[in-house]
Amino acid sequence: MIPRTQALMNKQKRQEIFERWQTANPHPTTELVYHSPFELLIAVLLSAQATDVGVNKATAKLFPVANTPQAMLDLGLEGVMAYTKTIGLYQTKSKHIMETCRILLERHGGEVPQTREELEALPGVGRKTANVVLNTAFGQPTMAVDTHIFRVANRMNLAPGKNVREVEDKLLRVIPKVFLQDAHHWLILHGRYVCKAQKPQCESCIVADLCEYKGKTVAVAS
């Protein structure tokens, strides 16, 4: 964790960091495979404490069979679990999927709602899941802080915070507005493939000279 007495990274550095990420990856998106807001919602529900790769393997078989709330309900709980059983906590997640599908049909005409309040009212949907759907499916500038983003924000001194909500709020304040739509994806990808928890790949990091992490694995010119 960044010491609380350390000054926050300056805006010029933040601007340059996001400019570099944008240049390297102009159109970032989630690694979950989906073709509709409903498919994204289901994939994100399944992704808690699971890898995107594992979720994609399951949904590659599930979605061709059931890619609408009604089709999912028609499949039944046992039918859904037959496709999700390779995913951790699949029984609870499958129950949430069934309950969510019923609510989508009863209250939302089978469509995924586009407000945080309505999304968070769905079984198994918390703030992070709602933020992913709002950002990725509906283009809203939200910030879904997972373990990767929490680590990167603190380690780089980009937006240090004691908990995920503090980091989320701070990131939304300090990231230049022009980058907010895609910032969530750049941060996750950076944490997943470069700024790893145990062995950060500082030698291949395109923002290493701007990062304020005290434990960099390579020396960079200031």
C-alpha cells in the first residue's frame, strides 16, 4: 500500500500514462466473449472468483443454447448447471442467473436495465458487476475496481486508497475525462499482464518511467 503521507501522482504524469496506453491499445474491451448486454451480464455474473478464460469456455457452449432470459429459464436450473459446472461456485451462480432472468422478464421486458440501481437489484449483481455492464455494454464512464485495478492504482500511486470504493471514487476524479470510457480496461489489462501481483514486468512496462512504485524490478531513467 502507498503510504498515506505520499503525495498523489501529478496530473501531467497521469495524462502521459493514459496517452501511452491509448496509443498502444486504442480500442480496449473486456476479455469476456459476449454478443449482447444479456450475454455480458451472465458472463460477468459467472466471472466472480473465476478466470475469463474459464468463463468463456463455459459460455461458448451455453450461449448458443440460451442467450435470452426466456431461453435460460426454459433450460432450467439443472440445464444451466450442466454448462456452468466447471466454474467455481457454479451452483450459487446458476441460481442467481435463473432468478435474474425471471426479474428481467417480469420487470424489464427481458432487457438488461441501464441504471445502477436496477442492475444492483438483480441477484448476484454488486457494484463491480454493475459497473462492468454499464461501461462495457452501455458506454457509461464507470470504474469497476477488481483486484488488478486496486493493486495498480495503489502500486503506481495513481489513485491510492484503503478499499475498492475509495480507489474507484478517486480514479473517477483524477483520470482525465477523455480517457474515462476506456480506463477500466487499460487498468485491468495492465494489472493482469504487466503489473502482476508477485512479479511485475517492469522491464516491459511502457509506463515504467512514469510509475511511482518504489519496488520496480528494473531501473528506469527519470
